[in-house]
Amino acid sequence: MKELADHVGKTPPYLITCFSQAFGCPPLQFMHKLRLAKAEELLLSTERSIEEISLELGYCDSTYFYSVFRKHHGTGPLAFRLQV
């Protein structure tokens, strides 16, 4: 955010506020929403492992991906794949 804010000549808090007003949530939460939507798609349409999907989506740690996914869906990625 600092780099982007410097590029547009604004402060990071101001940029986060503008982003939140435009998209309804802060940038990090927005990024997680996009990643999780793609994760859902990949879990349902491919046989890739959870680890492969997490790496493809930019999560360097698959444990963190599990945590974020579980927080959003109330279940882990494997259970999500098997339920649907």
C-alpha cells in the first residue's frame, strides 16, 4: 500500500479509505475475497491438491490458506470440495 500510495501522492490510510468506500471493504479483505472465489472454482472444477491451489492463489503457506478458507466458509477446503 505504501508503494501505491507514494505513486499516487496520497497516504496509505487515505488510499485504504478510498478503496474501502469504492469496494465496500479494505484492500486485504478484497484480495482474500477474490482469491477465495477462485479457490472455490478450482476446488470444484479440478483435481488439483489443496496445496497446489493455495500456491497458485498466492498463499505461500497452505496452512494459512486453510485458515482463511475455514474462516470464510466455516469448513476447510477439502470438506468444501466433498460437500458440493
